[in-house]
Amino acid sequence: MKNKINYFLVVSTLLFVVSCKKANDTVPVPEPVNPTEIDKTEVITWKFDSFIVDDLNVKQVFPGAIFTIRENGNDLEVVSLKDKYTPLPITASTSLVGEINNSFKDVPSSEKIAAYAKSLPIKNDNESLAYSEDEFKDYNVLKYYLSNNDDVKSVFEKIGITTSTRITKKHAAYFFSNHIKFSLDMNLPTKTELLSIADVEKINTTNNAYYINSVMYGNNTLILAEADTDYAILKNALKALLLKQELTPAQIQSLSTAKVTFYARGGSEKSFIKIAKGSEEIKAANKEFEIFNNTAISYPISYSLHSVKNFTLFKHEIKVNMIH
């Protein structure tokens, strides 16, 4: 009997050891891991037939100004030809309705056009600014809304972009508005306007010459924000800020982690570019932004060009690798 008991003890011990060994040899099943998000890039083509004014060319943008244009990939080299011809008077009319406004009839210059624009009965407020909004991952979106002008480089520098244009926080939202208050449009020049026939032949033999036929006045504004918060909360926080609504605790928290870029081209000579971090800085920058957009109109925000040779509209396209 004792032998049987010993036998069963031995067998039980062996079974216990084997079962423990099997348990110890079993590789634990890892918890499922969410796949890392991989950025997708796509080549986007954007086409422009009007162009946003920037800090470098603002004094050169007025109806009747003549340039030679060279396209180098996405970049435009626009060089004034003011020393290559004798300017003649032009006739330009505003798009304003309901008011009696005399047409501009004179030899054009930046100073004369600015004085003419200031004389127009325009209410300087931004009450009617209507923003479109969307989510983004790539600061290259600036190139579309600024028609890839020189201000893009200035904004990139202030943001701190050197190589990658990808956002660095969890989500990002932008708000954009292009509010045209009025335009100043040249009539088709006669033989005694813009420049002489002799000058037309002279500059067209060596230059791809275009003249500014129309300028637009108003506000071109762009707000780009990124934060470590949900997109919907960030978007609604910015919307409440722009509408002067009281922010909820969640919206205040969202802005506390945010970096916001304010950009505007309005009636002033210089563009408004400001980077703000944290809710208090953002609120303060927004007040400056609003004041800037109420500045009296002196300079245009955008322009279009026609060929000196055949009056066709100038168009330009760029190709950009966009992160989605």
C-alpha cells in the first residue's frame, strides 16, 4: 500500500513539474499594438491668375506698372521695367457701386494710386469677414493661400520651419478669408495710354512684358493653429475667439497647448505676421490682428497681369508635395 502511495506521489509530482514547465515555456501573447500612422504625400497642382501682394513688391503693385516675368519652377521672378520705357497716362475705374467715384486718369505711380484709394468712401472694418476652415497637416498650405509669394518664406522663418513642413502637434486647423472690398481696373489701353507703340516694340524684343491691369483691396487673412488636443475642440476654440465669444474650460485648455500663426495682408504697407503660444498670448495677438484688419486702405492685397503684346491674362502654376 505504501508503495502505491509513493507511486502516485511521484507521478503527481512529475505531472506538476511538466505542467509548470509547459506554462513557463509558453510565450505570452502580446497586446495588440495600433499601427503607427504613416504620413501620405501627394503632388498637388495649384493654378493662379491673381497674386497676393507681399512686403517686397507692395510699392511696385499698381495699375499700369510693367514687369518682365520669368518662371523658375514654382518661383516667379517679377522685375520692374520702369527704366525701360516712358510711362503714359492710364484710365482705371473702381468696382464700387452706389457712389459717384471719378476714374483715375493720370500717369500711374504707387503714391498716386495710394492717394486715390484713400480718397474713396470706404468703411474700414472687418465685420463682414467670413472664414472657411479645415484641418491640415502641412504648412505648405500657405503657398496656396498666399499664391506662393515672398511672405511664405517670412512666415516659415517665424514658425521655425527649416526642412519639414509637417505640424509638430496632435492636430491643426486653419481659418482663411479673402474679403475684397473693391477693385481698381484698367480700361483697355488706347494708343496714347500706358506706353507708346515704339516702347511696346522695344521692351517686347528682349522681355516677356506684362502690365498690372487690376488690383484688389480688402483683407487676405489666414490663421493656422496646432495643438495637442482634438481637432473639433481646437477649431471651436478659434471660432469662439474670432466671434468674441466666451471660451469654455475645454477651449481654454486647448489654446494653452496651441501655437497659432496669424497672417494678414490688408491696407497697410507691411503684412501682419505673428506667432503666439498659449491662451494669453493668442488672445493678445488676436486683438492686434483685429486692429490691423481695420487699418485704412492705402495698398492693394492682390493683383492680376495682362500681356503687353496681346493683352492675355497671365497664369502661373506650382506643384507641391503635400502631407495628408
